[in-house]
Amino acid sequence: MVVKQQTKVTIRRLPPDLTEPELKEILGQLPPHDYFKFHKADASLAPAHTTRAYIKFVSFEDVIEFRDNFDGRIFEDKRGHKYMAQIELAISSLIPRGKQRDDRHCGTIEDDEDFKEFKEAYEADKPEVQQINIEEYLKEAAAKEEERKKPMTTPLIDFVRAKKKTKRRDKDEKRKEERKKRRDEERRNKQKEKRERTDRKKNLIEGKTEDDKTTKRQQRNSESRLDGNIDDERPKESSSGPKGGRTAAREKRKREFEEKRKARITKQKESAQSAGGTGQASDGKPAESKPATSKSSRGEGQSRRYSRRKDTARAGAKTENI
């Protein structure tokens, strides 16, 4: 395989103010070549702008000879600046084509059959335009528009629409029923809450009244004990039945307290009588009874829930002393 040698060279780094005639004059008589192109310097690349030229020789020996003569040669511009030329092979060995090929169809349109038919039809007499009535045209257009806006209907479409309508009606009815149930439930809850509030108020009022009655009864019992008469009456339950909640618990605690107090008073009396009988038998003098206030007071003072318990204990002690 024969490799074709490169014969196109580039002359670079020439002075920027160098012209093509001046370069040809400096190069002198060149070896046989078939292409020569000179490019001026680009001023936008200053101060690195230089001139270059492309030459394509016929034989590779001419390329070697040209390189030996001009590679590294010094060129001076008009200001005296020196530039060293550089000879190298061009990147592309192609050269622009010279004469362009002629188009064989150029200037033959007058003889084309399609063009002749088009020209005859274009130059023929044009038919007259038929005049139309504007009002009739507008009426026809409006009728077509109304016809177009009418919904298209078929048996299948009618069935689907009826099914959707039925489904929507059932859904609305179900929603109404749920809304009604929710309102009824809210109304019942409100009535229930109202009844509960009324019952609580009533219980509080009855409990307060019962507390007042119990307080008055205990005061009367305390006064009667001071006089020597003990009222054993207990707080009776109301005719409406036992009360629940805090009122019932309070009444229960009161009854237990009264029972314990009476049992304690009875025990103290028995101990005092036994001690009195023993003293008379030995000395012939009645023994002095000490007020039993130590244990009873301590026992009664352990529970400080009601302030009236302390007064009741003191009243019991005074009765024994008497």
C-alpha cells in the first residue's frame, strides 16, 4: 500500500503588517505549486496577532527544499520588530475546489410541462364569484351551531345517565339520614347532660339542707347532754330513699362517730361506778372520780375531720363530772 505524502505547508508567525505582494516578493520564485492562500492578521488578538500563508506544492522534495530555505527566517515589520517564521505541515491537506459545476437544469423552466400547465390555468378567465345573502348565511350558521351544541344521545348514553342520577339520589338520601341521626343523637346527649346537671344541683341542695338539719340536731343533743338528757335520735333517711355520693358517705361517717362516742361514754360511766364502790368500802369515803379526759380526749382528737367533735367530747366530760 502506497502512502500519499503531505505536500501542503503552513508559514506561521509572520509580521502582522505584512501583505500578500510583499510576502511573494520575499519568497521569490517558488517551486511548482497548485495552491497559495494568504491570511491577514486578526487585530482582535493583539499583541499576539500574526500573519500566515498556506502553500501546496506538487512534490514532497519541494516541501523539503522550501523548509530548509525559510524555516527560522527572520522577518521585520515597519516598526522594526522581528518575527521568526515557522514552516510546518498543514493540518488538512485538502484545498478548496476551483470552478463550480454547472447545473444542467438552469434556465429550462420555460420548457417544463408542469410549469406550462400551471401558467395556462393561472392565465385563464376566472369564474365569477356567486353572491350570497348575508342574512340567510347567518341563519344557516346559527342553525348549525345550535345543532352542534345539542347533546348527542343514544340508548346506552341514556341508560348511563339514568344510572348516575339514581346513584346520586340514593347517595343524597343516605347523607340526609345520617345527618338526621347525628342531630338526634346530639339532641339526646344534650338532654342527658342537662338532666345530669339538674340532678347534681338537686343533690347538692338536698345535701346542704340535710347538713344544716344534722348540725342543728347535734347542737340540741349537746345542750341536752349538758342538762343530763341525751338525745339518742339518729338522723333519719329521707322519704325519697338513701342518697348516693358524698352525702351518703358523710351521713355514714356521722352515724359511726355517734355510735363510738356513746359506747365510750357508757364504758367511762361503768369504770367510774366500779372505782367509786371500791373507795367507799376501804376508807368509808367516796372516792373522787377523775375526769376521764386523757384517753377519751386523745382518741377523740385523733380525727380532726369535723370541728364539732371536740365540742362534743368536752360536753361529755363535763356531764361525767357533774
